[in-house]
Amino acid sequence: MATTTRTRDGYVLWFTGLSGAGKSTIAGIVAAQLRSVGAPLEVLDGDEVRTHLSAGLGFGKADRDTNVRRIGWVAGLLSRHGVGVITAAISPYADVRGEARAMATNFVEVFVDAPLEEVRRRDVKGLYARADRGEIPNFTGVSDPYEPPAAPEVHLYTDRETPEESAGRVMAYLRQRGLVT
Ligand code: ADP
């Protein structure tokens, strides 16, 4: 008897936002929830990518663009083969996020939005204080631009939502799109 198999569509959950906005925190919760339902998943964390895939790249526009293009390319390959991918890099430039979108199967842009005053107040890693002292050149939000997404699939407000609420909204979007059951 003939059988048909249909693999589930992959997708790219592309978190973008300022340093300290909550990308890694929310991505971690979403990843745990996706793993608990047994969905195939890869996480391309911004810091890990810079250690491996993009070792040696800096934070000027050209190097940032190269970093984001590499993430987009790998995410595109994986998503094309039915894997769910989570990326959590600042990815400050709208045009290069657009390139990543074009390479992906089911690109879901998640804008992790927090006002600059809020991420400065959190200053999780002390980076804003160091940037203010001029110790970190090209620091997004301080001495480098951040271009917010014009039409993200999911817009999270981490100054008004708990990380669990934000993660729940991402999961709800994936279910609504039929990307996760
Ligand atoms: P990013 O990956 O965007 O640089 P992180 O997730 O590393 O940011 O850090 C965000 C920090 O903000 C964490 O310390 C987290 O506990 C805190 N935080 C406070 N409120 C929220 C929220 N609603 N969503 C996400 N993170 C939050």
C-alpha cells in the first residue's frame, strides 16, 4: 500500500532588538517549550555564532552585515529542510534582515522591543556603562544605529510583559500559523 509522508514546514524565528532587550531570555523559554513538544529545533545564539561561525568579525557595519548574512544563510538551509530555527542576534539593519527573510522558509520576525532607557536601566552585562565611557565603539543604541522592524510578525514589549507572557505570544503565533501543533 502506498504511503505518503509530508514533513512539517520549517521556519525561522528571528529575534531582533537592542542588547538587553530580552532576546536570549525569551528565545530560551520558547526553545524549551518547542523542545518539550518534540519539534526539531536549532538555536543560533548571537554570542555563540560570534564564537564559531563569525569568529574574528567586529561590529562595524560591514562585519555586522556579514555576521547576519551568515546566520541568515544557515537558518535558511535548516528551515528549508523542516527544522525550526531560533536566532537571537541584535541584527540592527533592516535591509540585511530583509535578506535573511528572503533566504528563509517561513520567516517570523520577532521584534523584542524595549525602550533604550529601560535596557540602560537593566544594563545586564554592564555594557551600556562601558559604551558610555567610550570603551566599546559601535555599540548599538549608543554609538551605532538600530533600525526597528517596520512590520514584524510578532512585536513584544518587554517593559510591559513578563518573559513568560512574551514567550507565550510567540508560541501562540506559531500555532496560529500551523508551524507548531
Ligand atoms: P538580549 O539577549 O536581548 O541581549 P537578555 O535576554 O540577555 O537580552 O537580557 C535581558 C534581561 O532583561 C534579562 O536579565 C531579563 O531577566 C531581563 N528582563 C526583564 N524583564 C524582561 C522581559 N519582560 N522580557 C525579557 N527579559 C526581561
